[in-house]
Amino acid sequence: MTFGVFIHRSDSIYEDSPAERYQFPSQYLARVEACIGDWIIYYEPRKAQETRGYFAIAKIQQVIPDPGTSGMYIAIVEPGSYLDFVNPVPFREDDGLIERGLLNEHGKISGRAQSAVRTIFPADFNRITELGFSENTALLPRVDAPSALPGMQEEQAVFQYEQERSRVEYLTSRIVRDRIFRSVVLRAYDARCAVTSLKLINGRGRAEVDAAHIRPVEANGPDIVSNGLALSGTAHWMFDRGLIGIADDHEILISRHVNDTAGVRAMINNAGRILTPARTADQPHPHFLRWRRENCFKA
């Protein structure tokens, strides 16, 4: 098994859905197959608009021929494994490249940096994930939550290969993933409730909003920002019970089961549509919104 880096652009010509599948040509088949059963890091190149650098991890479950396109393949992402970084990691910092395995014997960037799929050294994988999941954030959780990931505090012991793998496996913990998901969703929504547009931070620096999955984790909903909403307590309660829904054009729908329609309308922001993140790729995906309407919303 091998760690890898997969290049993905939000404006990609490929039929990619980072939390679910990655389409690639046959020239990368051997490299992708080497990553089956292991973790990869997604990287958005510097030339991409609104580039995020290294921005997420996922685990590759299997590789299949693309049934719709000859010569293309699809890497299937293990359900529930995708996770956005709390902090997107740049390609380089002041002291040089983050992914040091890209340097050749002369200390220059090698041609491997142009590959859409490449393997990555364990030490580089550790360095990138360590930076990506550092939770030094001003937006504290609404209630006290578990401490930072083991081995990711400021003072760290010398890293070993098996520690590296156990650290990544720790990210399968639901508690940890919920905390990270909340961080990235609240950042995308500027800690504002998508329904009311209110941004409330209490005296201890805790945001009033929660991060809600549009398609729940229990129904194989991924921990990706486009499957999330920042919602205040009442809005979250109503969303979970199917009393409010969201159309593909982001209009807020009110169920006929609501017993105080006027009161709910007064709670909703004046536009009647959810507040959405500035970055297009972070906005609620129609695929998840449709699932929610068909399976949860009481029309």
C-alpha cells in the first residue's frame, strides 16, 4: 500500500467528485492501483482559480474501468473517508517545498510535480496532514470538545512510520471528524446561519451555529463542505425533522406540517434563500439537496 497525491481542480474537465470518485486516464493506472486500500491527499494546482493547494484526504477503495469512456478509469473513494483539511496547505512555504519528495538530486523541482497522480513519501504525507489538520482556530465549538489530534500538538516526538498510519486512522473517529467538519463548514459560511443569516458569537468565543450534514453520515453522506450547512439551533432542529428543505436554486422550502408558518417565515432571512459560501465549489451540491428533499423533507 502507498500514500498518494491526486491533483483535482474545481473546474476539472474530468467527471470527479472528490468524496466519491476520481476519474483518470490509463497512463496513471499503475500508480492509482498502488494506492488501493490506502490514503491519498488531494491537491489543487497553483494555476487553478481560488487554488487551495493540498486540501483534503481520502481513502481509495477500488479502481474500475470507466463504463462510459474508453481508456478512462475511476478510483472509488471509500465511503466516509473523505475529509477536508481545516487549513489548506500551500505548495511551498518560506523554508521551501512542503512535499520535499518532489526535489531532484540538484534540489530543483522534478517533473513529478506535473503528474496528476503521484506517490508521496510517508514523511511528506505526515507533514502535509499535520499542517492541514492543525486546529488553531478562533471559532471554538459550542461546547467543550476533545483535545487536538494525538501527535499534533506544538511539541512533537520524532515521527515514525507506524505512528503516521495510526494518526491517519485516528481520523476515522466520528468525534474527530465531526469537529473538523464543523471547522471547515463554519469557515465557509463565516459562522453565519444559512437560514437566518445571523452570526452570533458568545462571550467565550464560541459560535452559535452547528455544522449540519445535508445527506447524513448514516446515509453515507460525506464530510465535504458541499454536503454541509451552518445552521443555528432552531433551524438545525427543523432541518433534521424535515420541516424545512432547500431547493436546487437555494430557496428555503417550508413543510405543510409546520404549525406556525408565519413564525417560520419571520425567522428566515429576507431573501428567502440560504446564505451560501463565496467559493462555488463549497456551495451545497444539488446531488445532496435532492437526496434530502426526496428522503427527509415533509413536502
